[in-house]
Amino acid sequence: MTEPTTPPGLPRRLIADPEMVTACAARDFTRIFSLAKSKAGTHASRIARLCELTPSRVGEVLSGQRQITNMNVIERIADGLQIPGHMLGLAARAWEQPRIPSPCRPQTRAAEEVFRPPHSVESRTNDLDDILAIAANTKVTPGTLRSLQTSIEDYWRRDDEHGGEALRPAVIGQLRYVLGVLDDTTDPHYRRVLHGIAAELARLTGWTYFDARQHSTARTYFTQSLRLARAIEDRTFTANVLACLSLQATYQDRATEAVTLVRAAQDAARNDGGTPRLMAMLSIREAFGHASTHDRQATHTAIHEAQHHFGRIGPADEDPAWVHYFDQTKLTVDTGIALGQLGDANAAEPLIHQALRSEPETNLRGRAFHSFWLAKTQLQRRQVEAACSTATEALDLALAVDSPRVTGHLHELRPLLAPFHSFRPVMELEERLREATG
């Protein structure tokens, strides 16, 4: 008689556990291994064997002494522990495909057709998410909600630092998971909080597609986020999503639509007692829309309103977490960008330069984006050597993050460089731009 064998990987109930979902989304392998050990009894030696690692290396990860960032190792862990690829920001793994049963009896051609995978990889991943959510029968607790909120904060941090391309599969996976839990939750309070979390995840997904310049898909997720926010009458978050849609319209050269959307956002925020910081951010977004049409008076009016609102910020304000990023540095650089869009390089350049000096070094995408604007204003002021140096810094930063939006901006420098094509720093920069952006 054949002895039963231990099933490969981790139990499905653990894979569907919210703590595990959050740990995988953050690629927190210390937490992943710890959960495998504490909740599934999978000891370090077995983890090592399944993932083709040495026991000492697993021990170092468990103790927090070693981080895992190598993609080959991450893929081995996904395969060894049977963690679906999307949970770790990977493509669907080969073992996630539906398996054809062993030929215990002759198979007809018709039977083979039945077992042929009928759906795309994405459809199979959706099905797996649904199955795991149902099997988990997750009971929502305050800890579950805190864990999900913490993961969203981490997603935004990683998006700022590295761009959203590699992050997107994990965010989409968690969005589907939250929507599944929401379907099975009846408590009104928990349902409201889950609606808010799902709205944040949908907005973040839309943002990653926007950053990838996939505008149609981005708009679909932004619209989903709007519906989720409206379902719980969260007017403040509705304003946030409308502001994202306004910025997207600005990028698509639909300035009238951009202004209409951000004014709708301002109305929604005011009706819900929007804080001065939030109203300042929305005013700057309006300035972007007006600057795109070169409406100088309307742009300066919106900038003045932003500065007025920002001056009213107080320590007792109950700002939503998602607007904390809009600080003095962000107000300064966005004001400079709006003035730069107007063509007022003399006013824009010192503001952007000042903001870059105080911007966090870890915000690689933001620094790349703002360095591009600084280089552009320097070229407009005919500070060619300084512009080439700044543009080179922007290019180096852009190559360190995965952001087609930033890379697209670098193309805009080429016509501005043309009048100075014989200047050696310009020739060197143009060569690098050709190599990097095609």
C-alpha cells in the first residue's frame, strides 16, 4: 500500500489568510516564512527544501537578517510554497494551469477538449481568487482591516520609489480579494470600511495604469473607485478620484474636461467639509488644467487659491491619509510646474529647483519627473549646460524606475535641444536619450 504524501506547498487556507495576502503583496518573506511556520507547521528545513534554499539562508530570512529581492529566488519560493504568482507580483505560474487528469482510461478526443484550458491566464487567476476567498470564509476583524490599510500605505510608498508596473498584479489581486470578502460580509460597519479599502485599491490600480500611459484601462479603474466611494457616500474620497481623472485629462490634452472634473471634485470636498490641505491640492490640479490652455489669469487665480488654502492648514485638521503627501515641497514644485506649463520659465525654474533640494531622495519617480521640468525651464532660459546636467540626472532616475509616463516626458526635451545640437553636452545627452527612449 502506498503511503500518503504531504501535499506540495502551503495549505490553501493559509494562502487565503489576510495576513499572508498582505505579506505576499509586500514581498515580506520574513513574515511569509514566519506564517508558514506558525500557522502551517512548515519548519525552516521544509521551506528550504521546497524553495531550493539552504536552511541557514531560510533562518537568516526568518530572523530578519536577510532580505530576498532576486527574482529567480522569488519565483522559486512562489513555486515551492505554491503561492499564486499574482500575490507576489509575478505572472501566473505554470502549476496554476488546470491539470489534465492521468489517463486511467482511454481518453477520447472530445474528453481532451473538455480538459483543454478554455480561458486566458487572467480568467484563471480570477477563478482562483474567487475559490480561495470562498474557501477562506474570512471573518472580518479590526486586525484584518488594519492589515489591509497598512498594505495600501506600503503600495503607495513602493509606487513612489519604483513605479507601479511590478506592483500592479499584487494590487489587483488584493482588490479582488477585498471585493470577495465584501460579498460575504453582512456587518454594516465592516462593509463600509471594506468599501473604502476597495475604493483605495481601485484608485491605486487606476494610477498604475495611468503611470503606464494606458489611459483607457486607468479610467475604467478610476470609475470603479468612484462607484465604490459613492456607494458609501464618501464625498471626500470621491473628490480624490475626480482629481485623478482631472490630471489624466490634462495629460490627454483635454483641458476643458480636466477643469470640469476638478471643479466637481472641489464641490464634493466642500460638501463634506474638505480640509484646507485637500482644497489646496484640488486648486493646484485646477491650475494645471488652466495652464494647459495658457489661460494665464485663471492659472494664477487657482495658484493663489491653493496658497490661500495651504496657509489655513492647522494641527487639528483631520486630513485623509491619502492627501498627507501634499506638503510645502509639493505645493512649491506643483506651482512651478503650472507656471512652466504657462511658459513662464523665469518664475517656474527657481521654484522647481527649491523643491528638488528638499524632496526625499527615495521618491525616485517624483524626482525624475521634477528634474525633467527643471531641465525644460532651464532650456527655455537658455541655460543649456545646466539643463543638460539636470536632464542627465532625470534620465538616470527614470531608468531606475518603471514609469512610461516619465520616460514619455523625456521625449519632449528633444525639440528644445535642437537649436543647440552642435553643443557637445547636447550631443551627449541626445545620444543617451536615443539609447534610453528609442
